[in-house]
Amino acid sequence: MSNNKILKKLKGVGRINRRQRLDENESQPWWKVSRRTFIVGSVVTATGVLAGGVWLATRDDTTDVDDDSLELQRAHGWNIGSEDKRLVLQGAQTLDSSRSDGWKKYLDQSAMLNAFQPKSEKWMPYFVPTLIQSLQFETLRGQLTPMFTPDMLIAYGRGQTIAKDFLVNAENPSETAIILDLPGRESIALGAGLSEAGHLITTFDNFPHPLGVAPSHETLAAMLYYAGEIVARQTTVKADAPPVFLLDSKRLENYTDADAQFDNRYLAKVPSAQKLQELGIKSVLYVMPDRTRQQELDDLNEDFVEYQSKGINVAMLPLSDLKPVDEWVEGKKPDGTTETALQRNYYYGGGLGFHPLFFYSYPFYRPYPAYASRYPEYGRYASGRAGAGVSPPVSPPKYAPTPRPTMFRGTRVGTTSARGGIGRSKPSGFGRSTVRVAPGGRVVGTRAGRSGFYSPGRSGSFGRSGGGYSG
């Protein structure tokens, strides 16, 4: 399928009903749904969308409806109930990573989809376009600019290290899927840093909201900042380069006040063990910010346990193990002369001598012999010549996925679909919001922000607390 045809389908695609099992003999997968189907299915009346919600009687002629937050936003606008509020962007920029205003074209949904859809068709089924689809709203586009923050700069530098020092020097990078589970803006920045060495696959499945629990507008703003650079690099990525799944760790942020927050939380979606193995994946590298997190986030637990049980090795890489070192380097100026400048590099374990031990810590990556021969320290440990009881100065976290009770346990759907079971049904009270509806289906208020007729007086449902309304 040509890129243009794929793009047309992505631009209009609707959201999968994850409360139904997706079987091979049933409806087509989302990336094959027609544009017309999406337009008809997503631009609907309030009555149509709210038909599946939980209706609650009120004291006047209005009705309180509890419904899926994303479906409410699709039907009534990304900022439903908070139309008078604006997004807050830290580090807002007027130029993108290429120091140009080329980012403006990526405010167009088609251009952004084209920038971030995987260039390898085998990874297309796992690309989630939902966040990009929110750009259909002009009022959202009018509030967005690129953003760039210090933590994005650090993430980008570490991404370049992973790409240029480890993936490029490994014989078998295509055998390992990389999952980045960081705050959205950092996940985009890290992905941009390694975009020349892997196929980026975004998994962001919500819309922004001014009162959103998950600050997904920051992810969109980071995408605007790096879109042009990512487009240039992804076009040259090798067909057998590894997949890099970009997750937003803030998707499961605490939801504590239904009157002050809009519940735009969602669940991560990753391929099943069977699908990964069919695509040649033997290991998963789970990348998180630092060593304070000692296990995968709750919505990934069942997936990772399945990976391990099916023979796919899962290892953790704390980004904090790639430590910054400022070094003087010589480089060429635009006029052809040379100059010495201070440059920040990132080394595994904090120094060049420890750097190659990355391959010892993560042995499912096999370094090229020529690379390994340049580092005797790596050779001593890899061959067992370091001596009994001698440990390397840096080592990966001791981690193995272990089953544990979570609110997401048993929610996986579609195990026989073409996407390999990707997707989960949302548990009760998760990713849902309450609106007040007048006769005829018109939304006249939302609980988040207490807009419309809402007033204090009733406590929230599962995952919500404080405030309320009396109707």
C-alpha cells in the first residue's frame, strides 16, 4: 500500500471499540478503515455518543451522563467544558529543532501523520494515531507551538548515544524491540535522538484537555519541535532496523479530583509475544527514567509477563545509567576553520572506559568483533577473564516481570486479531468523565472545572475524589 493511501486512511480513522473482541473474521483493523467511515463515526451528535454512557437523573430536566472521555471529546470538542481555558506550555518556542518555522506545517493533521507513521509497513498495525487526530480541531491548533525543555535536551543526547554507540555497533539490533516509557515530551526527544537507527512507533491514545490528567499537549508540542528532523532521519532508516515504541508514562497519572481534572488517562498498547516473535523479536529493552522505578508500569505487567513466559527476554535500562560528561572536542566551523568547544557526551557508567560494558550488561546485543577488540575492558568481562568475584562497575537492574494484581489485570482484548491482541478494555471509572445533557442531547456542562450547572455536593466514582455537584 502506498504512503498516500495509508495516510488518507490514518487521517480519518476511528478509535477501536476495545470492549469487543477483535477476531480475524470480523471487522477490518483500524488502519484499513475508510476515511468516510471515520467521518461518519466520529463527527456524531451528542445523543449518538452519549447513548452508551451511564445516565443519572437530576432535579431539573437535564441528565448527568458518565461516558468515555475520548468519545466525548471526539463529539463535542477536545476542550469540552473548558473552552475558556488555555493550555500551559513550558519552554514554548517559535522555532523547531532545525531552527526554522517549518514546524507550522505539522499543525496540519495530514503532515503530522506522515511525519510519524512508521516507514516500515510491518510496524504500521502498532502505530496509534489518536493524539495526532486531535489536530483536527482549529481551537487546539491555535494554542500549540513547539516546546523545548532541559529534560528534552538530556533525553535527546541519550537517544543519540544509544543510536550511534550501541545500535550501530551491534550485529543484531533488529532482534530487540525498544520500549520508551517516559513522560511524553521526553519520549519524543529520546526517540528523535535515536531516529536514525530505529523505526519510531507512537502509541499515544488520547486527546489533550486544558484540565487533563495526562498532559498530552506537551507530547504534541514536542512532536512539533522534532517533526522535521524526524522526517529527514526516518526516511534513511534501514528496513531491518529495530522498532522503538514511544509511550507516555503520564498516561496513568493520579486522578484525585473529578471537579478539577478531566480524566484523559488511557492504557498503553504493545504487540503480543506471538506477534513480536513472528516479526523476529527475541528481546525487549524497557527504557525508563532512572532506578527509582523498579518494575514496569501496571498496564504493561501482563504483557511483559507473557513476553518472559514465551521466551522473550525483558531487560530494564535506566536512562540515568547514561551519565553526562563534558569534554573538549575539536570541530569545524562553517567557514572551514576548526575550533575547540565544550561538548556534553553521555557514557554508560559515567566514562569512556565503562561505556562498552553496555554490551556486557545487555548481552542480547552482540557487538561487532572490530568494536569489541577496541575495548579490552569489555573483553575481560565478556570472556570471564575479569576474575572470580570481580563485578563490573555498572550493571543493569535486577529485574524480571512478575505477575501482580493491578486494576488492569484481565482487560486484554483481541488476542486473535491481526494486531496480535494489542489493546485493553478500560476498567471501571478509568478514562471517563461526567457531563450534563439537556433534552435533545445538547451538553450543557461538564464536571471537570464545574462548568455549566455543576455545583458541589456529591463525591466522585472509582478513581475520583472530592467535590461534586447537586444538579
